Amino acid sequence: MVMPMEERAIPVSWRRPEREVLLENRYKYSRPPFDPFPTVTNVVNASKCPVAILHDILHGIDDITILPGEYGVYDLYQRFIAHLKLHVAVGDIPSPLDIRYRFEMFARAEEQRLKENCWRYYLQPWCNRKLGEIEVNKDIFFEVSVANAYVPFRLGNKNPTYPLRGRIDEIDLKNKRMIERTIKGRRTDEEPPPLKDFQVWLYWKILSSIDKKYLPEAWKDINFKDFELIVETPYNDFIVEKDNPEFERKAHIAYAWIKDLADGGKSEFEAYQHRACTYASSDSECGARWACFGRRYKYPTCRSEIHREFRKFYPPLFWQQMWDYHLFRYQLLMLEKRDLEELGYLSEGKVITLEEGKIEIEMDPRIATPILERQVSSGEIENLLVIGSFFLGFEIDARFERIEGRRLLMNVGRKKFLPFERAMVLPSESSILKTSPWFLSRISQKELFKLERWGFEKDEKAETHSVIQLLESVFGRKNIRREGH
Amino acid sequence: MKKEEVEIVKQMIQQFIDDVERGKAVEEAGWKEKERDVEHALKRFGLYEEGLQGIRVSLHGSLPENLLKTEEGDMFSDMRQAIQISEDILRIAENSSLQTAMEISGFAYMLKASEFPVLSHRLFNEGFTDIGEWHTAVSNAVYLLTSLTVKKVWGIEDMKEVLKPLDHTSLPIPEKKNKEDAERVKRVLKWNKVLEILELDVCKALGFLWCVDFLISSGKIRYPESRILIQEKAWKLLEKKIRKSIQEIRKMVIKNVDKVEEKTLEQGFAIASWHEILRLPW
């Protein structure tokens, strides 16, 4: 069944929401009349394997380049390096002697084994290699959000466009480079870990496609097209070639799969026909391996009935995410500021100070009304704070504290410094006022899928397990009887 | 049985699965040049098959318990079941008296499985007081909705007569139930309007594929690799039958359902999530 991915009709024409949909004048129901707004992770997943993007879209499985057990270590690794560089930026340079102590202090709340693994296998080799190179540089920024609804990808003489968004690990304006940091890779590698080069290239594609008028004022004169792209593993740095037709082609194929699987143009069977690996030679580095392979246990015996009932929820749950979240992303990039204010989403102001995790924003109290309404009507104090622009900036979870005259005070956690003045406050992603929390649909997909796969092999265990018995009653032929009858 | 022999048979099973996954037809999959110890092990398990391409693990005969307990054995057994179902589908599809009955049965099965997601304002407008009442009513309406479709789209007056050949099969036959409920459901869905839009090829494709889906489900197929085997065969049959490619069939269905959604709007609102009712099985 494995067929080459190349057998795809490309490019696909991407449907963005029309104005009446953007303004929410159309009832949010059934299959959305627009295509998804993918993240870089979605595109990387789709380019790896159509079944990976199927699991991503329908079963809520995230980044397949990270193995399920690696998330904690990966996150700690990223956070510590960012912490270190931010300290160096203000002249606080660690020595090789105290670096371990600094890490221990930084990670003191983490579990011992996770901390130990992170240090021994990833941070130590990284520090050995990089510590001497880190320079005082205030122009390094971490977790920079980029998005554009019209990113061009070359195909012959044409430049079809697709929407794309993501978060860049590191941008160094002084040395003009972008870094994708990963814990993958070995000392002896001569090439970057699979797809990491493609990933950093996708970020760069977004960044270099943004019209200057949408860039934050302070960064308007920067030519991101010149930036060097680097994949950084604990052991090596790899420079990525930007002019790579293979990446362009890969992107087109990935978008074709995303579109088709999202709108029913293709289904499970076509995705499996093009699966990148097989049962006998499955990819042990794939984060979705557990979802593809593995034993279907004997119990519950009604597994096919469970699948039949559950699968009908997967596409509508994804459509819900599109209505609730993808549409919001299109709105931010395609609507005018006035439209967003009228929808009650946007309150814009100017950053005055950022000290000790508190940000002070100057804002007309009338503009701040939606923030107060959310707080008063449903007790929501979490907000999405965007510093910069919706195309390029920093997305921060910000907790509303108070408003005094024209000064809005919010708690933003560990952020050290931000280069822009423009601050936009939006409902948080989990706001129940804006839409239903989209991530709950994703969790539902994942949990339903896990339940489809879950079970027992041994008769005696299954016979006494209440969940198995319940599943057999609901989906199978077992009769439920009350105890004592 | 010796452990080494179990290992040999497991390897032969793995080869079969791998060949199928790599796109080989079932008839071409799993063959290996004759080797004495392989031949011996397969024979010991009663799973020996010999052909022009050599020997392979047989698709017939029961699998011993210790093989079924392995992941490979379990998957192979599931695939064998899938191959059997594919052959059944081929037989049904080639039988002209069964073809239309199969499509109608599948169409009714699709309607039933959808549970009809409808906007609540539409229900209240038609006098339903709660969702529970709607769910009871729709389970009684499948027969009427299908028979009206059969009449208008298939152009067949007597559905009962067409469905008669199904008596000797395991395929589901829609049952006539509470007519009053059915009429109310018909009104909520504006079914007569829907039938003016629905195309015959769309109904045939949906019906056929949902019937296949019923067989997959009732055959207790558990592995996606096995489901794909059946779906591949079924789509090939459908392409031949409708004389359109898979892509064209999918587009045709989506376009037709989009039209249903568009033409049944009420004051600018969709009355039902039509893509969850008239849909290709996933």
C-alpha cells in the first residue's frame, strides 16, 4: 500500500474565509467554508507522512518529531538556554564552573530524573560547545511568533500562497540568524536531524513573506531574507540552504494533504496508502508510532463497533477547532483593527514598563471595556497579549490585575524584555466568551482515539475490569445488570 | 512446537504483511523461495501454501493459539478476515440482483448512523420539545427517508421488492416504523427539497461504500491495515461502476452535499449539518 508521496496534484487552491465569515455573520456550523490555518508543526507532520497529519488533524496528536517521553526534557532544555542567554544579554556571563549550579537552581522544581537526563545528555554537551561563544547581545529574542495568511511557495513559474504560522525558537538580529533548536541528533551527525532544516526554513518563509507595513515599527528596516538559518543540536550547528526547490515541493505536498484530509477530499484509506513506513519497518523516531502500530488487544471485543461510533466525531471535532481557532487566526491577520474592536476581541495600547513580571500598558479605558467585561461576567482574567504585530511579535499569556485611570496592569511571568511598544490584548485561547475552548475538542479527539486503542489481552483481567465491561455493554452485546439482581 | 518454528512462521507472516503494505496484491504477497526448514515449519502449523513463486504462509486454515497471541499473528488473522470480506463484496457487486439492494441498504445504514445533527431552532419550529424526542423520531424515520429517496432518485417504486434478495445476506434491511414520527422528521429536514438536489451517482456511491463499511464493522476488523485492504478493493469497484476516479467521486459527493446545504438554508442558516449526514465513510 505504500505509494510515493509525489503522486499528488499540486498546488492546491487554498480557501480563506470570506468577509462575512471573518465578521462572524455566518453561523458556525457544519463543515467550515474555508481551509485550515496550519502551523509549521502541522506542515512538518504532513510532509513526514500523511498518516501523521491524519493523526494530528483527527486524533489530536501533536508534533511527531518529538517522541512522547521527550517533551519534558525538550521543554526544560529550551527554557534553560533562553534563560541563560537573557542573562548574558545583560552582562551576567556564567563560567563553566557555575553553569551546573545555575541549571540546578533554575530547574529546582523539576523532577530529579528529568533534570539529570536533560543535563547529562543534552545541556552538558551544548554548554561544552557553546558557553564560550555566547556574547553580550541584547538583540536576541526567543519564541517569536510569526504568521501570514499568504506565504508564497514557488512551483515552476508560479508562486501559490498558503497561510502559515509558528513560533521561532531564537532570532539573533545582531548576527542576522534564526535558530531552530532541537535535542535530536548525535555527535557524529553530518546532517541536521530529519525535517528540522525544513522546519526552520518554513519559519523563514513566513518571516520573509511579511509585507513591511505589517512589521513592528522597530523592526521595519530589517531584511529577514538575508538571515542565516541554523539548526542547532546539542552537538552541532548546521547551516540550512534557503534556496532549496525540494523544500518548496515538500511544502506543496504537505498542504495538499492538510486540505484534503480536513475537507474530506481524502480519507484514512488514502493516507494509509501513502504511509511513510510499514509495520515491519516502522520509524522508531516517529512520535505518532504508538498511534499507527501496536497490538489491538483482545478486549474489548467490540473494538470495531467502538471505532464505528467514535470515528464520526473526529471530523466534526476538527471542524469545531477550525471555527473556534483557525478562524480567529485568519481574523487577526485579515481584518482591520476597527473590525476586531467591534467584534470585542481587541484592546490596543502602548507598553509603558515591564518590570518583575508585570507589564504596564497605557490604554483608553473605553478600549479596555472587553477585558473588564470578560473579567466581570465570567471571572476571566487570562488574556492573550500580543506585543508587536499579529504578523511578527510576542504572544504572551497575561493575567489581568487592575486598571487605574489609563494604566492597565497585567502579570506576564518570566518575560525579561520586549522590543516593541504596541500591545494588543485579546481573549485568551481558553476564553469561553469568545468561543468554546478549542483545545478541549483536541483533547476529546485524543482521548477518544486512545480509548479506541486501549484494552487488555488476558481474559481474567478483562472480565473483572469495570471499564471493559462497560464498553462491552454500551457498544457490544453484554447486558448490564444491577448488582444483587 | 519448537520456538524456532514459531519464529520462522512469524517471519513469513511479517513478510506477507509487509508485501501487502508495500502495495503488492494479496495473490502476490508473502512468497519466498522454497527452503526446507521454512517448508517444514509451515507444514507443522498447517499453514503451508505452494505456488509458482515458491512457498508462503497460507491464507486458509486456522492459526494455532501460540501464533494468535503474537502481534503478527493477530494482525495476520485480521487481514485474512479482511481478504474474505473483500471477496464477499466482489461477489455481491457482481450479482446484478443484489447490487441496487446493496446500495439502498448502505444508504439507509448511513442515515441511521448519522443520528441527524440538526439545528435546534429548526426542531422547535416543527414542534419538537427536546433532543431526546428528536432522536426517537429519527430512528423511526430511516425507512421513510430511504424509500422516498429510492423512489425519487433511483426511480424505483417498490423498495421492498428490490430489497428482497437481501433476505439471504447479512446486510441490514431498513424496517418500517412509526409513520407519524417519520413524517415530522421529513419536514424538519426538508427531505423533499433534498431529493430534488441529490444525484443518483452520489446516492449509489454513498450507499455502496456504507454497505462496505457495514461489512468491515460487522466482520470485526480491527487493524487499519486490514480496513485499507477492503476499502482499496471497494473503491476500485466503485470507480469501475461509476466510471469516475476516486478523486472525482469524492468531489462529486462534496459538491452535491454543499448544494444540499446551500439550497436548504432557512433565513440564511443551515438547517442541518449535512456533511455529517450525507457523508463518505471515513
